[in-house]
Amino acid sequence: MITPTAYRDALSQIDAPNSFAAARQAALNAFLKTGLPESRQEDWRYISLDHLERMPLHAPEDGLGILPALEDYPGALLAYLDDRLVWQDTSLPPRVLDTLENAIGDGIPAWAAESFGSLAGTASLTQLNAALWREGACLRVPAGERLRQPVFLRFAAAEADVMLYPRVFVHMAVGADAILVEHFLGDPSIEYWQNPVAEIVLEAGARLTHLRIIEDSNLATHTGLSAVHLARDSSYRALNLTLSGQVARHELNLALAEAGAEARLDGVFIAAGRSRTEQHLRIAHQAPHGKSRTHYCGLADGRGRGVFDARVEVQAHADGNDAQQTSRNLLLSPHAEIDAKPQLEIYADDVKCSHSATVGSLDENALFYLRSRGIDGEHARHLLMQAFIDEALGLLDDTGLRDWLMPRLLAGMPRVQSLEP
Amino acid sequence: MLQIHNLHVNVAGNDILNGIDLNVRPGEVHAIMGPNGSGKSTLAQVLAGRDGYEITAGSVHYLDQDLLPLTPEERARAGIFLAFQYPLEIPGVANVQLLRTALNSLRRARGEAEMDAIDFLEFVKDKLMLLGMDDSFLFRSVNEGFSGGEKKRNEILQMAVLEPQLAILDETDSGLDIDALHVVAQGVNSLRNAAHAIILVTHYQRLLNYIVPDQVHVLAGGRIVRSGGRELALELEQKGYAWLEDKASQADNAADLMEARL
């Protein structure tokens, strides 16, 4: 196993203000006590992190990574390389967009006091992130303001065997409105581990559209957490895309904490080759008249394996809630596997809840139809796959990011050859 | 153009076609009629290259090449088009995407330049008009939520865009009201010329009032039991198919008797 030394060394390299040093040390101790999650834990039953124990994981060494050419990001951009902010292109003032380190300074400010560090919970990987994050990103949208451009956070890995702990804090004040894109990627030839945490607070009437894209190296491990808190009449819309990675896991914990909160959670995950991908959603309806819609599409090819595990919980007295879950999955090879586990736990009386899960293969009749029009089999399969995931991509039109994202999405699809735009 | 010789086809252990012979020359329109279960649709599917049909004997040549080894897309690129009896709905694929992708696949195969989106829209407009369809059809998902008549018109639109040399229409007339039938027939007739051939598979002779065939063949029990001109279709309309089935089974009985004697 990885000796605790690797983690202790990583912590010793972090130059945190004294006020936080103790908290970081405590978080590390908590992690070391439990260690990496094990497969006997229900939520970790399908994927193993044992390979991390065998890797020479270490904190990034400053200045070793080389910044790969930056793609075009149509909005404000903070670009991180091995957990260091290396590039920014934004006209937003620092009080709106800055590193988390700068934003919180020497002590946790009032606007973050209630949620910072607590929203994400105390799971062992979250503790590890709390101990070892560096720089990070903080987005604070003031009351009533609407950001005209999307905000992009690009977290890239460049050094082999690094462990990275991106940390994001988002505070949407009353009635604020923004689009946030988190983009995770890395050098395709190296192994590394990204273990990011995002805490997102929406005050009353705030609206956030959140795209989260895992486009990591196919040798990489990604274990990410998003924790979202929704106050009265706020709205959180998310599109979670998992396009690559040897092991890619995303956990989304959402609390509809006050009346009238709304969430729409869309996702596409792709497991090709021998990769493993998992989507864990926990949606807690804690107050009356909340609404959540979940629509995830999974594609598995080769010996890929995907897991969709979503639990909606409607708490007692949370009447008038409406929760719908849809999980649609497509297997493209006889050795691929997808496990869909939609779950509802309802403790209130007056609710409207539904869930459905399907696992199927490409429709042979539709394939023949396309081929009979002269479209070759490969291209026809591709068109049908695209059509299959399209239902989950509505937010791309709402955010105007379809043109930016589709090439990445298509590149991540199994067995891509040439495609027409 | 198309020569079918002694074609035998088996589907899941059942002999469906039992020795079809058919010659189609450029410019000709052939109607293939017959009762349900006679093998009409099987013949259409086999020509388009669908999987799951076992050719147990015989041959099919198209433009002097052996058609049977070709994949469905190779056949399409060689100029064969099948208008489906039950067109598929493909949610999420826009009609225009299918049409342009298909046309460009054919153009690439012919060594022609691909058509860009703007030129294509211009090109497809006339075809839409011909079939009485408005632009909105282009941007809807393929056949999704289309009425029966709209689906059939959409098949003919695809045909008009791809301009096949040999079009096979599998019961395109079924489920059409008289106005839609008229529109579809007009679309088909507009493609009729000395270089193109058409095979109409149909149960009723109604369509043949609008698309006048050069030859009519009657299929029963997996064989062509009679061939003739336009008047054969009218005769069928009067007499129905029952007398043909009697004839087919008589032929079978006679054959059995012969075998028994030998």
C-alpha cells in the first residue's frame, strides 16, 4: 500500500496559513485512519482503487509540467496545471472569480462559513482533498447578478504519477445566475489520480448551470465529488460527461434544502476498452415542492463497465415533491456491462416520483435502414449512438456550448472514424 | 439491369422463395403482386441486402455484377434503393442529417465532391415541393411522430434525393389515402426515365392506375406463377388472389405426384 509518507510529504509541501494548517492536518489524520475506500463498502463495490496503492504517487513538483496548448474556451478561464494556476483569461474581478486560496485568505469569511469544508462531508477521499488541495478556484456571483459568459475551470495533469486535488467553491448569492464548466483532462500517455471536490451553494432564487467534463487520460483515475446545496426557489442544472479515464467515478450529492428548489441532472458516460466508470447520485428532497429530473445515458463498449447508481430520498413532511429518474444504457459489445440502480426512498405522503432504467443494444433494424441509404455500418452506428445520447444534451443548446463540446464528445465515443459535422 | 435466376431463399428454416426468375431492363417498371405471405417483401429485402435471409440457390446480377456478396451500403452506392414498407423511426437523427449523409456517401463512392449544408438545402427544396412537404420535415427526427402517409412520402423524398437507378418500392401504397397516393405516384413518376428502373411491390392494383407498369408478375408460394401486362393487374382486382393459390397448390400437387411416380 502507499505509505502514509507520500501523503505526509504532500502536506508538508503545502504552504498554508497557520489558521488552516491544523485543519489540514486533522483532515489528513482522518483519512489515514480509514485509508482508501474498499470494495466492501456498498458505494465502492464495483470499482477498486487497489491500483493506486501500487503507484508511486506523489504531490506535483513545481514547474515540471509543460502547459499543453490551450483550446479555445468561449468564456472566462482559469487554467490549472498539476494543481497550479498557470493561465487566466478573465475580465471578472477577483471578488467574483479567483483562486480559492486568495478568496478565503487567512480565515474563512462569513459568506463561506456555513458551507466551506462541511458541504462536501467527511468521506475519506473528501478528507484527503481537504488536507491536500492547493490554490483551488472560487466563484462568487453577487446577488441579482447574471454572468454574461460561462466560467471555465480547466484542471489538467502533466506530470506522471501525480495526485491532484482540485477544489472548487461556488457561492451563488440571492438571485444570481451563471454557467460554470469544470473540465478535467491530462496528458494521455501518463498515469495520475485526480480527486477533486466542488462545493456549490445556491441561495434563494439563484440559478446555476454546471457542466462537468471528465476527459482524463485513459490511464488515469478520477474520483470526483460535487456537493450542492439549494435554497428556496433556486435552480441547479447539471450536465455530467464522463468521456474517458481508466477509472472514472463521479459522486453528486444534492440537497433540495428549502421549498421550491429545482434540479435537472443530465449525464452521459462512456466506458470503452477496459475502463470503469461510475455515476453516484444522491438527491435529497428535504423541503416541500421540490422538483428533480435526472436523465443519464450510458454507453459501454469493449470490456468497459459502467455503473449508474442514483438514490432519491424524499424526507418526511417534504410534501408536493416531484422526482423523476431515467437511466438509458446501450451496450455495444457482448463483453460490455452496465449496472443501473435507480432507487427511491420516500418518507412523505404527497409526492410524485418515478424511475426507469433500460439497458439495450443498437437497433439492428435502424442500422439496416441507414445502411440501405448508402451510409456505411460504422458511420450508421455512430449516428445512432449520437441520437441515443442526444436526449441528455439539451443543456448544450441552453448554454450555447454545443459547438464547443460536440467535437470532444464525438472524439470520446467508441470506434470513431471520420464524421461529418 | 437486374437478372434474378432461380432464386431460393430460406428464412429461419422456412423456404420463402422457391425459384424466382425475373429480368428488369433500364427504363422498365415491374409490378410484383401477390397475396400476403407470398414472399413479395422477402424478395425486396433480399435485393436490399438485409441479414437473416439464407440464399439456398440461384443468383442475382445487377449491372453485370454479382449482387449477393455486396453489403447493403454497397448496393445503395451502386444505385439500389428500397422504400420500406414500415419506415423506421430514428429519434435524435434529423431528417436532413440522414439525407445529406446518405447523399454524400453516394457522391463519395462515385468520386464526386460532397455537398455542403447550404448547397444541400437548396438542392432538397425542389424535392420537398414535389412531394408537398414543407421545410419543417427536414429538421424533425427521421419519421418520428410522422403519420403513415408522411412516412411513405419521406421514403419517396429520400428516393428523390438519392436518385437510384433501381428503386424497389415495398408496399409504398399501403395505408395511403387517395391524395397521398397521388403525391407519391407523382414523385415516383418524376424519376421515371430511360435509365432508371422501378420494381413496385404491391398487394393492390390501385397504385398501378398512377404508375403504369410495363410488366406485372404474380407471386404465390414463393414463385412467380404468372406474368403479363397491365391487364393482369386488372384481372387480379376482379378475381382476387384465391384462384392463384389454387393454381399454385395444384402445381405443387402435380409435382408431388410426378415425384411419387418416379
